[in-house]
Amino acid sequence: MSWLFYACANRRLWSGQRYDHHPPVYRFRAMLILYQRDDCKLCDEAVALLAAVRVPEFESVWIDDDAQLEARYGERVPVLRDEASGRELDWPFDTETLRAFAGA
């Protein structure tokens, strides 16, 4: 039996240290939130634009069933919010504005 097979079979690191569990998985909350509505053509365009610009991670939040979000964002959707800074970017936005906002 080769050393490589032995190392893999026993889940050993190259250093020979025993590795009995999976490494921890760190889940980070998305820093950008896209507030949107169901069946919203402009919201679909905003998602496509986020994909085109390759914004790393963002979370979609639908405001339809939340009275507080409805009062806050109402007709402004889609709205992109940076949770870290509190900044918000209202629609319409283009690729250049989105890149500057998201730092992508």
C-alpha cells in the first residue's frame, strides 16, 4: 500500500497530524441586501445587473408580506442596501454606479 493511499485512507494531513473532523464552515451574512417584490420586472432587471457586475454575495429580501419593509421601501424597490455602512442605492442604477456602490 502506498503512503499516499495510507494518508488519504486515514485522513492524515501532510504533516502526519490526525484529522478527524471536517474543517469548520464559516457562514457570513451577506453585506448587501436587495429589497424587492414578487413579480417585479425592475427587480428582475436589478438581479440581472448584479449578476452582470458579479457582485459577490447579496441577500434578497421580499417586502410584500412585511408591513415595516413595505412602509420603508414601498414604491422605491428595488433597493440595494449595504448593511455595513447603512448606505442605500435606489433603482434605477447602472453598472458603473453599482460597481462603485458594491466595490465590485
